[in-house]
Amino acid sequence: MTSSSPAIVWFRKDLRLADNPALHRAVESGAPVIPVFILEDGSDTIRAPGGAGRWWLHHSLERLGEALGKAGAPLVLRRGDAAEAIAALIDETGAGSLYWSDSFDPATKARDDTIRADLSGRGLTVESFNATLLFDPSAIRSKAGTPFKVFTPFWRTLSSGPEPERPLPEPAKIKNVEKTPGSDALSSFGLLPTRPDWAGGIRESWVPGEAAAAERLHDFLDEIVQDYRTGRDRPGRDGTSRLSPYLHWGEVSPRQVWHAAKMRMDAGLEPSIEAFLREIGWREFTHGLLQTHPDLAAEPMDQRFTKMPWRQDDEGLKAWQRGLTGFPIVDAGMRQLWQTGWMHNRVRMITGSFLVKDLLVRWQEGEAWFWDTLVDADAANNSANWQWIAGCGADPSPFFRVFNPVLQGEKFDPDGAYVSRYVPELAKLPPKFIHHPWDAPKNVLAKAGVELGKTYPHPIVDHATARDRALEALRTMRRQVKPAA
């Protein structure tokens, strides 16, 4: 390989130009740069994104391609086995180096290690960089040198340690190769829904891409963060960062978020900024869990829960998925998810608790549904959060803590704004009854145009009875297994 041999930058979950160490290293080398993205559909080990994630990926790649083109190096798209696609691109171009951003998912890392060894053996320069987390998860360890299983000491260790590296600047110009390799058309990836086109609400709710991520981060830190400590628990308000899909797809880096937030500390916003950064810390924590538990989406960390007597309730699951459970806060959350590809975090906990405790349906069913419908569906966060809800993960909410969906609605949506938005058939009910319409007098229901059982369903379970059933299931499980060590 010569010094003029092209450098390949393999984009993955780092779909941005700024603070992209792999791209920065390639540009710094002085070699012509070939940016490539490989769609790995059909892989036996790499979990393909769900429907909402595929929609986001399409538009993110579109924006990335535009940005790279303006900088001087068009994005090359390929499809298939990554190792084969990379090898073919090297043969086509005579590339002498390959750079990418690390994945800490064990299956992906194992695949990456094989590619690294093969290409290094052929004499190529192969380097990878952490661009998706603040720190490599293996760098955050307890005093005993073991991975953390409880968040608070993990966060204490992370937040009291060295600051994350400063973000890298966006390259002003990227040197292009003399002949750009052939590229698949983005439309050929088939990432967008066609018949039916269910993405209308997502299109109205989101603008993917690095520029939109930067704008949202600015808006959040300039305005929304001021009320974050309390506002983040009110789903009827725009009180959260809504950065999760941008972080998942790497359109903004956690280092950019961290340092931008830290700069606001001296503006009298310390409590809110600290609360926000803890959420970034939770993201780091869940990726550490995935690193040590590669089957996080399928197997409970607490193996006692393999003996939990879950119910097969296809009708209940279907009602939950469609937002037709008869519990307004649950239905509002599930409809927000379907319409916008996202759900408020507080409501994720409420809807999750309802599925695994009121319906006693396996948490894996909820994880799979969220994986398909969330634009921010993340192998670490999604799986770890569902295990947290089900009481079988790291530092979990105990299974015996069963959310009452009526009380949760009254507490976090007291004026009914959230329910009114996503369950419009209840919008004319007074806030006093909107979270339990079955208690409203007939004349109030009639005035609001609500006919239970017709315009809005009766509750599919009695919460008190379902709670008792869930606790009995827990006792049954405990009788069958010894306590976890």
C-alpha cells in the first residue's frame, strides 16, 4: 500500500461529521477518503433495526450523504455481509487503511475483531475508536475490578472520574478519490414503509440528521432544561431532551452532549443539568450491561425469572399494542408510540408495568414491540429498561411494585393534556374523570361524547385483581427456585 492509497471510513452508529474520530483520523492522514455505510440485512448475529428504526436510518443516511458530498467525499452505500463488502471495496479501490467506530455489543465486536485480524494480516492499517459512548464500558469498574450491577455507584464512579474527551471538530474539507466507487441507491435498501405507509406521524414529529440533532440540543439547553427536574415527568409537556434517537444513530455524540451541558452548569442550572447527565449515565450503564450480557434482549439477568408463570394473552397483548386497554394513560402512551415512533420515558415505565404485571405477559413481548416501533430502539437501553420494569435486570424496580395506571395518570398528567392529545375520544372529559372514565356520571360521559364499550373500551382487566394475580405469580416463582446469590 502506498501513502496515496485511499482510506475507508466505515460509518455505523456514528452518522455525523463532527466528533467522529474515525473520520477525523482518515482526513488527518492526508489520504483520499471513501466513506461507506453497509446495510447488514440478513445477518445471523447483527440484530436488524425495526420498522421505525429503518425509517430513521433512511433519512439519516440521506442527510449524511448530503453533508459528506458538500465536504467533498460522496457516501458509498453497500448491502450485505460487512466483511465481504469491505473486502470488495478494498479490491476495487486499492484502499490501504480502514477506520470505524467501536461497537461494544459482543456479537458485533467479535465480527469486527475478525475483520481487523484479516485486514491487518493483508498489510492494511486498521483502527477503531470509541465514538458512541463517553467511555469504553470496560473502563468503568468497581473497586474489586468487576462490572457494576447497580447504577448509583456506577454513576458515582463515572461522574467523579476524568472528564470525557473534548469533541472533535467537523472536517472543513474531505479529500476525495479520483474515481468514486459504485454505490447502491438508498431507495434500494427498502427502509421506508410503502403499503401501508404508517410513517406519517413520525414524519411530522421528527427531522433526522446531524443538523437537527444540534438544533435540538441547543433548544433543550437554552430553554427546556430549566424545568427539567420536574418537567421531565410530565408527558403532556415538552419537558425532555428528545435526543435519544439522535444519540442512538450517532447524529450527536454523548461527548458533545456532555460538554455542552456542562457549559450550562454555571448558569444556575446545576440541579437540572445533573439530573439530565444522570440519564446520559444510565445510557452508559446499560451499554455496560450489554457488554457482559449479550443475550440481554432474551434472557433475564435474574435467572429466577425463567420460572415466572407468565400468561399467554394474545388478546391482551394486541389491545396493549393498539392502545385499547381501557386505561387512558396506558393507551395514550401506546398510541404516541405508534403515531410518533417515540414515547415519553415516564409513560414507558407505566405501559411496561401494565404489560408485565397487570397482564402478566412476558417482558420480551414488550421489548420486541418497542424494538419495532421506537425510532430510538437501542439494543442496550431497550432491553435493560424492560428488564428493569420486569424486576429481573440490574438494579431493577422490584416486581412487587405494581404501578396503578389511574394514580400514575393523575399524578403525572393531572390536567389530562397528554391523554387528551393521544386519546382524543376522551378529550372533552373533565380532568377529574379523564383517567378513570368509568367513574364519570352518565350525563358527564354523554356531554363529552363518550360511550364506554363503543367509543372507548372498558378496562380489559380489573387492576386490583390483576395486581393480586401478579403477586401470586411472584410467590409461585419464589417457591420454585432458590434465592439468587
